[in-house]
Amino acid sequence: MNNKRELIVPLMEGMNNFYKLMRVLSKERYKSEKVLTEKQFFALVEMKKYEKIELKNLSKDLTVSNSSLCILLNKLVDQGYVYREEDSNDRRNTFYALTEEGKLVTNEEIERFIEIIEAKVEVLEESKQNRLLTALDDVNSLMKELI
């Protein structure tokens, strides 16, 4: 590709459109029943992938600072959705994990989010849904190479 802007400008537009879609979906999630903030939701969804995770690794996964994440996690601990555990081998390391209530709330919030997304996607004709799926598969695999 001779002109890199031919790639970069549409990429920036796509990122902006994705961001706008996420904002719309989050607003609709809040309307239905606000249990978690957007940041809390995505932190819990990421934590759900692990039995337990260190602050620094979760911070990397979410691309947020340790200090911001620590504040967020403290609130989630206070709400009873997350617990912290010191590393028995090195007390400087702290692990975080979902409580049973945290798992329940996370699953409920994920289900609510899926229902909102399904309602948005259903307005598209089936052929457009198939195109979207193919495009997302392609974009996601390419994005993983850039991250």
C-alpha cells in the first residue's frame, strides 16, 4: 500500500464508530438497570477469565494504570463482588478474584448486554448480519496482530 493514510483514516473512523456504538450500548444498559459502571463491568468481565489475577496483570489487560484500577477494585471489594488475597510467597503481590456474588452479577450484566446487542443487530437483514460477522472475524484477527 503506497499511501498509508488509505488504511489509517478508515481505521480511525472504524475506531470512532466502535466507540460511539459502545457508548450507545452502555447507555441502554444503564437504562435497563444500572448495577455496574462501564469500567466496573469491563473489569469484572476481564477478571471472569481467570481464577485469580494480579493487579499488574489485570491493569495490563485493561490498559489502565495500577492506581486507577486499585481504586476501582477497592469499590468492587466493598460491594462484595471481588475479594483480594495476598500471595503467600511474596506479600507484595496481591491477587484479585470474583466472589460468588461477583460471578452472579457479572453473568447477569453480560446477559443484559447481550440482549441489548441482539436487539440492535436484529434490525439488520440476515445478509447484513452475515456480512457483519465475517467482517468482525477479519477485523478481530487483524487487530490482535496490532495489539
